[in-house]
Amino acid sequence: MSLRIERTEYDPETGYLYYVFFNPHWELEADEVKQRVPLEVAVSLTETGELADVTFTLPKPCRNEQALSFIHRDQTVGMVNERIFVAVPGQSGDSVMKALGALDLDVAGRIVGMEIKCGIPGPQQLDRAKAN
């Protein structure tokens, strides 16, 4: 299976919003998500803001074979104990940062995707930070 990632346009207030599809045949529709599990992720971004790597610790409710069924099928995803590592083919990260994420589970309890909110400071925010 191949990993699929969607990214919104850059917003100066909120940065980027990414969605990682662990089930490449699944389409993002709110009524398809039966449970959303919040978590903290570490992301590596390219100089153009593309997602290069993602890592996170699986929440306890998601540490079972059923929840991991799509993740185990993807060759770009590795797992060591309860830690998940996602490497996006063809991308090389230039910077690493923490971000807020949420795992989406379908009605069968399988992790189908993950939303990542990655706030990258724009020029206005950097100017404000320097002024303080």
C-alpha cells in the first residue's frame, strides 16, 4: 500500500493542516470517523513545508492488531514497541517540530488516518516575537 498525504494551503495564523491516510482507499468524510484520539506527534518538514517524517506514541486504546491493521500493511510505516515511525518516500526533512495530532478510527476500530495541525510561524509572528 502507498501512503497518501493531503495538505491545506498555508494559513498565517494556524500554519498547515496535514492528513495522513493509512488506508489509501479511504476518503476523508466526517461521518466515516467513529472515534478521534488526540496525541502529540513529532514531524519533520521539507523546506517547502511538505511532510517528510512523522513519529508518535500509540495511545493505549490503539495498541491492538485490529487498530493497527492498515498501519502494518504499509511499508513506509515502522513500529518499535508502541512507537510509530512514518517515512514519506522521496522526502527529506530539514526541520523537526512538535505538533498536535489526532488518530481517526473507523467503525471497526482500525486507524484509517491521522490529522496533524502544524503551526509554522510566519513572518508577522517572527517579527512580533523579536519585538517582545
